[in-house]
Amino acid sequence: MSEMFDMFNISVIIITLISGLCSAREPIFRSVPTTVKTSENDTVLLPCYVDNIGFNAVRWWWDNQLVADSSKPELSFSPRIKLLQNNTLQVSDLRAEDTGEYRCQIIRPEPWGSIQQVHAIEVLYPPSVTPVPESGLVEVELGEEVVIGCKPSGVPHPIVTWSNEGEEMQLIDNRPTLRFKADSRHMAGVYQCRAINGVGSPATAAIYLRIFFPPEIEVQRPWVHAAPNVRAELFCNVLADPDAKVTWLKNDVPVRTSTRIVELSVNNKHTLLFRMVHPLDFGYFKCRATNSLGEREQIIELSGVANPAVFKNDSSVYSDTNYTLVWEVDSYSPIIEYNLSFRKYLPHLKPNKWASLIIPADSSSRGPIHSKSYTLTGLSIATIYEAMIISRNRFGWSKPSTVLRFGTEGADFGHSEHIIPIGLKINSEETIKRAELAAISTFPSTGTNTKASFISTSLILLTLLRV
């Protein structure tokens, strides 16, 4: 029994000694894991310094491929990869595909497993980028979804930014793909992605976004003044994609062109040219544009009536009870008479009704610019008034002028006169009717003295204004 006990003690001692001896000789890495960032064609040395390596084998792995083994010197994964005597791995003539993890593995006998140290190589190379789609062209209809993108490559991985028509897009993050809705035709154009990673020059790719949309028509002059035997032009600007067919109509019937009436088109500008206007030409014309996505039209009037009058007042021409109004009218045809409407300006009260005066035109003025002045007398002291003018030639009454706000001496507002925007609500039809009635009452067909009647009417109206 004692012999068995002695044998057990001896075994324990032997095992303890062997374990201590093996522990003292366990391999220990002196090198540290490292990542080498370098350029193509360079040479990199990856260390694998180990204490107590003994007779253990050293193997190098690139990702999951064995590239060197100290126990198999004949192993040759690549002529550019060499295992040096101190177990350092040398990688020469670096290429982009050499990027990856490299593991130095120490192979120990059973029952001990292997130990390893991981290094990495990053072969830096400039960015490149491929547009998505590769054709660089995206076509959608207005309102559809747009998806455009870029595929960047490079080491390190590039950051992608975007610009539209040269203007940088303010995005919340750097993204290789843009996704949005084509809500406006103005979103069409060149989108450029820019890839940058700090190595070499940035790479760019351009994608042209084309948005198909129905015609849009802009008419800068919806009313065109003319006269018989003069030249006149009607214009409309048409934008459409695909291009629109433009037709000119009058009374919903296509205009018949001739040597006298000609249709012209230059880029987006479409013109109906009258080399010599005929009285039958006056009326309303339609500029109609049609493409596969829709149809639009705008109306332009060709008219012989005068242009709206324009006040030319000098703000210094006023007194305590008088004010001289000066205006000009552009009209090919002679002006027959003017209707001057005026009233007190009461900013915080209900507006007064307009009072109207019919003023004969100067028969000596042949045009096309017709000038006229008229002095309002008997006005209230230090009071602000408003005035507007319409003009009549043989084709009828013009549209109202803009409203002039003026004041007699001492009137309390920033300037002695002020032009009211055209948006002021004025019923021009009522004004014209009132002017026509005033003309009948002021200039009767009987033998009444015209000048005396006109002066009487003026005095009555001015008396009403002073109330």
C-alpha cells in the first residue's frame, strides 16, 4: 500500500516539473499588431518576433490563404511574398489587391493550440467613381421618383458629396445614392458626385437628369397696341419637354399665314408677325402649345385702343388749392379725349366715389406720344387726393392708368405724390361708362357753349370734392 502511495507522489512531482518547464518555454510575441498604410509599388515588412519559439513552426496567413510556412520552405504563394529568417513577412511591389489582414501563427504541438498575432496592410490608392446608371442619363416624367447614384472605390473608402448645376447640395449625410421626387422641371440638369479619400485627386462622375413636362407658356405682353398699316408682333415663350407644337389661333381657328402675317420661332420664343396690320386683325389671339404630356394656351389681345396713360408729375408743382396733373399716352391713333377721375384720399375711412372730368385732347398732337396737362383748382388745403386717367381714340377707351396719389401744400404724407400699384381695385368698365355719360352731358349736340358747360361741370365736381 505504501509503495502505491510513493508511486503516486513521484508521478505528481514529474507532471509538475514538466508543466513548469513547458510554462517557462511558452512562446511570447515581442512584436505588436500593426496596420501599415502605404502606396502601390512599395515594400512592407510585417514583424513576427517571438521569444521561446523553440522548434515551433511559423505560418503566415493572408485572410484565409496560407502564404508562408517555416516548416515548408518550398511553399511559394507569390514571388512578391517572402518569409525572412527572423519570421518577418516581406511583401514587395504592393498592389491594390494586397490590402487585407495578415496573421502570424505559431504552431505548437498537442495538447497546446496555436497562438497568433494579426497585422494589416492598406494599399492606398486614389478614388474612382462610376455613375449609376452607367449611361449617365436619367429620364423621368414630372412627378415621378428619381434614383441616381455613384459607385465609389478607393482606399481608404471615399466620402461622396453631390452638386447640382455647380451648386453644392446640402445633404444631412454623405450618401452614394440620391432618391427624390421630380416635383418641378427646374430640378432637371447635371448632378455631379465627387469622391474623395485624401489620396490623389478627387474623382467625379456626372449624371444628367431629364424631366419631361407639359408645355408652360409665358406671355410678357398680354395686350399689344397697334393701328392699321403699322407693324405689330405677338410673342409667347414656350417651355416643354418633349418640344411642343405651337399654333396661333383667332376665334379658335388657326391663323392663316401669308406674306403679311408670318409665324417665327427662335428657341423658345414664338412670334406672330404682322408686317402691316389690317383693321380686321384686331381681336384676341391664342398661343397654344401641345406635346405628348398636355396642352396649354395663353390669350393675347391685338388692339387699336391707346396704351394706359402715364403720369409725369413733378412733385414740386403744387400749391395750397391747385394741382397740375401731367400725363403722356402712347397711341398710334390720335387721342380724342381723356377721362380724368379723382377723389380725396381717406386712408382710415370708406373711400369717396370717383369724380370724373372729360378733357378734350390736343388736336395738334399726331402721336404716337400724346402729352397733356390739366390743373385742378379749388382743392382743399393740405389734403391728399388720388387721380387716374383713361384715354379714347377711334378704337375706344383705354385701360386705366396707375393711380397717382398727390397732395396740396401741407399735405401730411411722406412724399407729395405716390403711384399706387396697379393691383388697386378699380372697376375700369364702370369708369369707362361713367366717362361716356359725362361726355354726353358735358358736350351736348345742341348749340350749348361747350367751354362754358365744361367749366360748370368742373366747378360742380370740385364743390362735391370739398364737402
